[in-house]
Amino acid sequence: MIQLEQVAKLKVSAASGCVIVNDAVHVVADDDVSLHVYGLDGSGRGSLRLLPDEMPSDEKDRKKRKPDFEALTALPGGRLLSIGSGSTPARERAIEVSAWGPGWGERTRIIDAGPLFTRLRSEFSELNIEGCAVHDGALWLAQRGNGAKRENGLIRLKLDASMLLSRSSVVGISRITLGELDGVPLSITDLSAGPGGVLHFSAAAEDTDDPYLDGECMGSVIGAFEFVDGQARVAWTRKLDQVVKIEGLAWHRDDQFFLVADADDPTVQAPLFRARLKK
């Protein structure tokens, strides 16, 4: 079992994706339109508005209109990429932006990922992209199988700036079997490239069969993939010691990584955790 150490409470509630660049934790929230930056101690370093959209205060209206930024990763050259889940037409945008530092946000670019999501819907009946990472010269997306058909998957895309998130960038798709935690099916919530060329993932056991609706969370796990004949499969998983819905995973260095959780309650600040993977 992996022990979580809470570092801080963040200024967002529905934290959903995180990545570490230059010793800063970059976080997106699935009901927000900004990118938030924190030190490794959880101290705020600023934020950047990614979209001009104004989010309504009413919880139901906000859920309908939110861009649902669930995934965040660092691209070669120090830029960041955040991707919507694609679970509704309003959630098919991605944002490419410069990382925290000089020129912060100068070249923010909105990407229409609709053609890619249309392609992926031919593979997954309940599309719900919740993780992304750069690994082994490719961009990987995680399909979260928290719908009725439990379609967890790992999607490999070409890492090419000229065709980033295009329909033709799909290289391969692996179906992933995760099993259950305390009788509730696990579904992938994020990806992160760790040391030694290993692609890690987080997964949550959320008691729902609808990717649009939240359910009670029974806990989360961290795991790693291995690749056999071009197909990904789970090499191992380890349960986390706290019952939280982990939605963001970011490797820092060696065996240390950071995580963010979503309480599915807009009045609860998202926790930032630190943990170590003991051998």
C-alpha cells in the first residue's frame, strides 16, 4: 500500500490533471477554465486563463458548459497541453500553452480535437479521455472506462506538432483490464511517465456506470503498464492508503510523485498529495 502525505489544499475543487515542470506543479480542474501553478510545497504561484468562457455559478449549468479539462502533460520544448474529455460536444477542445516562466501564456493556442474524438468514438461507445502523457516518443491518452461498458483504454498518438491531436495521429489502441477495488470496477484517471522509461497511471473505483455522473469513490490505485507485442497491459497496481478519488498524477524524480484528488464537491478544496514508490 502507498502512503499519501497531504502537502496542501489547492484553490480549486475539481482538480483533474497535473504535471511538474521546473519544480512547479501545474494543475487543471475539470470545472474551470484556468491553469493553476503551485510550488512543490503547495504555495500558489499564479494562474493563467485558458479560455474566455465564463462559467455559471449554478452547479448543474456549470457541469453542462464546462470544457472538462481532465488531462495535462508537458510537450517537448517546454510547452503544456491540456485536453478536454470529449464526453460531450462542449468538451472537445485542447489548449497548448507555454510553461510557467518567461513568456507565460504568450502563445496560447486552442486546438479543435473534434475530428480526433470522432475517430475515437468509433472505438469507444462512451468516450471519456482523462489522462495524457508523453512517453517513448509518442503522446498517450487514457480512456476512462467508468461507463456501463467499462471501456478502459490506452491510445497512442503521433507526437507531431503539425498534426497534434488530429484524426490521423492515432497509431494504436490497447484495451485495458483493471479489475476491481472493494467490489467496484477501477477506471483510469491519469497517466505519467516515470523513471526508467515506465508509463504509470492512476485509477479510481467510482461507483457509477455513467461517465457524466459522479458516484461514491471507494479508493484509488497507482500502477504501471508494460508493453507486449505493441499492446499495453497492466504490470502492477498498488492501493493508496486514503479513500480519495485521485484524478491527477505527476512524477517528480526517482521514486517521488505528486497527486491531486477531486471530492466531487465544489465547496471542498482539492488536496495536493506527495508519495513515494518504495521498492
